[in-house]
Amino acid sequence: MLGVDLDEKQIAQFQRYRELIELRSRQFNLTGHKTWDKIREELFIRSLRVLAPAGGNAPTPEWFTGKRAIDIGTGAGIPGMIMKITLPELQMTLLDSTQKRTIFLGEVANELELKGLEVITGRAEDLGQERGHRESYDIVVARAVARLPELAELTIPFANIGGTVILPKSSGVQDEVVEAAAAAEVLGAAPAITMEVSQPGEAVADDMVYWMKISPTPREFPRRVGIPHQSPLIER
Ligand code: SAM
């Protein structure tokens, strides 16, 4: 369906990734999805929807190849690790503030011998101000991290001009998109495009929210750790 053929090495990488998720989930709070059915459907297949050609001007898997991407608040590697295994040519950075999770991601990266993958422990608010990360990515993804007004500040500063922020959300996101419109504009994004993606998989449809970066993010954003959450950029 994606037009992507996985070779034997990639299938073995998915298998080992699954085993490591199952193993480490028994030891600490890695992800809420612990059984193979849930890992397959909610983590693996649902992540692939980011790569699914959703029609219109939405990106296709070829569009991602060779680009530089970051996954903000990746947790167990969702969706960034799945994107990286599926499209090995993608340069991927996985960011999470919880060290237990980034240690896990380092273990996965080593075992799967993934090249072009960087794992960083830290906060989006800090990294978004750092040279080499700020306005440095063609693709920025984040899933299940925050509502859109806060997420705008945690993601848009990472995108370069012409870069795209892609946010998988449960369907019915339109109110959030409206609420985040002023924030997205201030941070340098064009108005959001939203597309419903229901495949691959059997899970309920996701709304994929796309923000294209069209102008630089003002220097003061992202603000200090915790401020985007406490005081999101909402027009009052
Ligand atoms: N994206 C994964 C998924 O869809 O399964 C994980 C979602 S989990 C609910 C949210 C993750 O975001 C947690 O692992 C948390 O540590 C991380 N996180 C929350 N705020 C963050 C921030 N400001 N900077 C970096 N990571 C953050």
C-alpha cells in the first residue's frame, strides 16, 4: 500500500525491535502498548501512516528519502524509529526527555545496526534553541506529546524554511487546529493542512496535520522548559 518493499534485513529489524519493546516494557514504563497485537497495530502500523500517501499534496514515501527528520517526544521510538527502519536513507533524530526511554532507543539502534540515527535525551524547549537543531530539519514529527497550541512551539522551531511539520492526531482535531492557528503563524508556519489517513491498519482514522514552515521562527521561541505547556500561544 505504501509502495515500499521491506527486505529480509528490515523485517528482521522489525522483529528484533518488537522483541526489545516486549522485553523492556516488562522492566519499566516504556509504552502503554505491551502485547504484540497492540504493538503491531497501534505502534508499528499506525506509525506507517505518516508515510502513507494521503492524496492531495501530501508526501509520498519517496519524498521522505534522504531528508533530515526529527521526532519530538518519541517515547519508545514512535513514529521515528518505524520511519527509520522503513526508509533507511532518512536521517533521523529521536528526541525524548526521559533517559530510560533514550537508553532503550540507543540499545535498539545498536542491535539493529542503524546508521544515520541520532538519539538525544533532552527537552524540545532547549534543543529548539540550539544551533544544529534549530531550523535544521526538513521533517519534524511528533505523536501524542501535547495539544496543538503547545505542540506548535515544540515543533515548528526545528523546521527549516520549506520544511514540514507532520503531526498524527486522533480524528476530530479541527478545533485544535483553529486554536493553534495564531501560534503556528507567529512561529513561521503557513496555515495547517489536515488530511484523514485510515490506512494502513484497522485502527480508527488519524488526522494528519501538516504545517509548512515559510518564515523564520522569532528568536524568543521556544520559550523556557514548561512555559509552552503552562502558557500556550493562544489568541485571547
Ligand atoms: N510519541 C510516542 C508515541 O506516540 O507512542 C510517545 C508518546 S508519550 C505519551 C510522550 C513522550 O514525550 C514521553 O516519552 C515524554 O518523555 C516526551 N516528552 C514530553 N514533553 C517533552 C518535551 N518537552 N521534550 C522532549 N520530550 C518530551
